[in-house]
Amino acid sequence: MLKKGLDMKKKLSITIVMICFLAAAFTQIAMANGITNYPPLCSAQFWQDKMSDGKNIVLNDTEKTAFNTSIIKKTSSMADLKNYPLTMSRADIKNMAQASAVFPNNSYDENGQLLSANEKNELLEKMNLANLPQTQNLLMGIVVKHSNIRTMPTLSPVFSVPYASQFDMFQETVADANEPVIILNTSTDNNFYYIQMYNYRGWIASANVAIVQDRNKWLNYVQPENFLVVTGKSYTLPNSGENIFYQMGSKIVFTQKKGNIYRVIVPQRDDYGYLQENNIDITLDDNLHEGFLPYTRNNIIAEAFKYYGEPYGWGGLKNSVDCSSFIANIYRTVGIYLPRNADEQEQTYGRHYDFSGLNEAQIYQNILDNCKPGDALYMDGHTMLYLGNINGTPYIIHALGSYTRVSDGSYSKQRILRVVVSDLSLHLSSGNSFAAALTSAVSFH
């Protein structure tokens, strides 16, 4: 009996030591500077469990509609497609197209050669702005496959450095199948349309867009009554021997359902460039949800971590996300439609917490006092999703291109190019921490 009692005390002692060791290890890793790979911190569940109100509804359906209307009113790049005019003046189209037709200071092709003045002029002429009528009749369109939206009517990449990099400066964003657009103009070679989607304008391959003549049919994509939302990081739908790729937040219209079997509409382009619809039966799985997810902070965090570890995709390249599309795609799943670019997200409608004029300690305190998990943090050229804090240290999840390692007065650029969890102690090339560089936080409600 005595030996058994000693054994029990020994086991209890070992258990206590192990608990203390793990607690110490957790504190050390959790408080470590920079990116963390510690498993608890890299899971949605950990951050959800820290919230007492994570399941509460932030905005109901009526409130989300009103919020999206306010975003459209405040942000020039956003469009109310349902009420978009079907004619536009030549001056307005030219102003929009020319404003976005920007060449990098150094424009290199994929062979490392600077674009010549003639090559630049050819691209500008290809925009077909000289031939616009005084009043342009606009067309309604539906994107039929995952497509790049470009600065210029070309798929050829352009880089700001004399070699092919991860950053094609002509890549603006992407659009998925089922995306309704307004066609503003056509390139001189007819290979590209200049389009307006709900949050962006740019050039898209015309072969990837079907023209719709029936406005009611087009409106069924703009504001569908019955639809599925892609809630996985992506979804692939087989159609006529082709896999149709959808990114998070995309909507897929359905016409009927039986149990968990949904008959969905897959838009296609006929031989004349017009919309042709194919109906396919699919089974609801974990990557799809009927209608929008409820807008709760738990759902925002859960969606964010579906991207954890995914590659960084500038402008949506690599079928992935950059920092601002990461935020936008997450919020689309709950029915909030944000601007595409970080600077416009920062300025759009919502509750704003301004960090200008604050030092690093004050910014930390402002975050702790005002921000809730799921809010977005902004600095020049980058945005991050706030997860919560551990012992006063804020943590974020973000699509990170790079940061600067500062050691013994030397600076070295660290390419990350994936979605990570970190604190705000990462450094910029200026030597400032991310925390010190923050300009504001926005809560989208």
C-alpha cells in the first residue's frame, strides 16, 4: 500500500511538473516575436474559445443589406449593378479606363526587357478609346470561368524588376464563374472586355464572358433568390469535362433541391458569345453553404483559418489570395461586400479607429480597448485580420508577402508568401514594427 501511495504521489508530481512545463512553453511561444507555428495559436478553435460573444449575430440580413448600400455610397470603385445604367458617355468611360491604365515606373516584360514606348502605345491603343461613340451602349455579361482582371487588355505579364517575379503588375484581381459584370468597352482586337464588377473595373478575356440579352436572367445572378456560397478556400465543379474553379465567397445559383442534392446553374458561352446555361446536380459538402453564413465573429475566424498556410497570390494569382482579397473573400461568405484594395477597404463604411499620431504603446492599447476578433487592421499597403490577444499582445492572421528581419543593425528581407499567424512585432524595411506602422482598424458593422 505504501509503495502504491508513493507511486501515486510520484505520478501526481510528474503531472504537475508537465503542466507547469507546458504552461511555461505556451507562454514563451505565444509571446515569441513574429510569426508563430505553435499549433493552438494556428487554429480557429483556440481564438473562438477566447470569445464570449463569438456566436452573437453582428448584423442580420436586413442590416447587412443596409451596410452594403452604405459601402457602395462611400466607395467609388464599388458598383450597384442592379441599378447600373446601360448607357454611358464616352468621356466617363475614357476617364475610368485611363485612370486605371498605369504602367509601373520600370515596366519589364517576362524576358527582363523594358517595354518600349511603342509597346506601351500599342497597349494604350488596344484599349480602343479613340473609337468610342458619344454615347456607349453597355452590355450585361456573366463570367463563365475563373478569370484574371488586368490593368491592360493583355495577358502578358509586366514586372517592376528585370526578371519574372511573384508580382505581375498588370494583375488586378480575379473573377469567378457566375460573376455578373457590365461590359463597358471592347479592345481593338475583340479579345478583351473592359468590365465593371461589383468592386472593380478592368480588362478580362472576352472568351471568358457570356453576353446576356435577357435582363431578368442577368439579375438572377446579380441578386439570386436561391444560391450556394463557397465557404471552403475554394470549390471545383466538374462541368462537361472541365473543372470550374470557385474561390471563397463565390455564389452558385441553384434552381431546386432535394435533401442535400442541389440543381445548380453553370453559365457557359455559346459559339456566338451569348449566355447558355447548363444544369448540374451536386451534393452539398463542407465547402458549400446554402445562402450566406450568419455574420458572427466565430464564422469570420473560422473562414480565415481555412486559408492558413495557403500561398500568397498577388491579385488572386495561384488561385489564392493577397492581403486584401483575403479579407474581402472572408467577409463575402457572411454577405458583406468590401472594396478590393486595402486602401479603399480602410476608408470604406464601418467603425473606424484612427491610429495616426499614436506611438506604438498607444496603438497596442487602442487595439486592446476597441478591436474585436474579426476586425481588420491596416497600414500602408497591407491589411490583417485581428484574432485577439494573449497577455496584452495582439495576434493577427494575414496573407504576408514579406517582412524585414532586423538583427545587430542589419536588415534582410524575408520572403514569406503565405497566410500566417503572427504578432505585430514584424518589421518593415524602414525598421519600424508593423504595430508602429498601423494607421487604423475597421470593424465592418
